[in-house]
Amino acid sequence: MKMDRIIVADDHAFVRMGIIQILKDEFPFSFVQEAKDGTELLQQVIEQDWDLVISDLDMPGKTGLEVLEHLRKNKPSTPVIILSIYAEELYAVRAMKAGASAYLNKSTAPYELIKAIERIRMGRKYISEELAEKLLKLDDHKTAHEKLTNREFEIFKLLASGKSVSQIADSLSIALTTVSTHRLHILEKLGLSSNADLVRYAISHGLLTDVK
């Protein structure tokens, strides 16, 4: 699989610069584009074809998972690597089920990125050795938050971080009633009754790292 055209999306410029430098060192003849947020990335993947998309999980506008969902529906052959500060056991399975070719924690990305790309070039998905070991140790029973859809999970994190329904509606460009409906479904699925319960649940499960 060729890697002539690669796009990197992250809302932190220094992260983009670091990834782009790694890519240019390894693939000096490839064209590497950058996007500063999810909205710009979505526009780029709609308008152009890419051999590889490398995207942060949480970004302003569209999230990495939302862009991934668009690609799976419209350009299913385009491989996507999702990057995140969250521990792999929290998001990797969700991202891989959504169609990602790899999920990398940003702390290991400099060491794992090229290894993941080489695996993808062979037409295969990449799971780090650390994640494989963690998955083997996980209990067979799902935690309650794994039952949430990707959109519900996103709203759950925002609610738990203290965002109001109106703030979430504005940031996600969706209706207030839509957010309220999602909130009710989230509380029901988690067996909780209030936003305070959501906060306690999120803290106890380590889900509040760097919520934007």
C-alpha cells in the first residue's frame, strides 16, 4: 500500500509538527498535509483522497471518531490511525470497532507510529503489545460506559466535565432537545440519576483526562 498522501489532524500545533517530522524522515517523498481541527479534517477528506489519515481523538468541531465514521461510509479503503492521550484500554476497542486501523496513545506514538504504518501498508490493523496484554487481562464483562454509543460517550464526558446542556449543544452544533435526550439515555444505561453521579462515575473510571 502506497503512502504518497498523508494528512495529520490535531488541534495542538506542536503535536502536528512532531508527527509531520517523523513522517517526513521516514517518507521523504510523501506529501503531508495538516488540519488544525476536526472540521477542517472532514472537509479535506471529503474533497480529496488520502493514503493515510492520522487524527487526534478529541478536537474542536468534529471528533476523530466522527471523521472516521464518515470515511467508513464513503471511503472505506482509507486507513485511519487514531491518536489520543487516553489510555488504550479506554478507547482502543471503541476506535477499532468504528473502523480505525490503529489506536496509539500520544505518549507512545513517536515509537509506535512507523511500526503501525508499516503494519497498515501490509493491509493489516495494528495493536500494540501493551494493549494486547491489557486486553487479555480485562474482565469478560463490559463496563457500563462501553454500552454507550460514540455520541453518547462524547456527551457523557462533556456532562461529567461540568458542561451544561446548552454549552454542549453549541459545541457540537446540535439541538438542545437532542442533548437532553442523549443525557437521559446515558443516565439510564449507566444506572445513574444525576449529573453529580456522572461526575463520580467518570472520576472512578479515569475518564476525565483532558476533556475539552
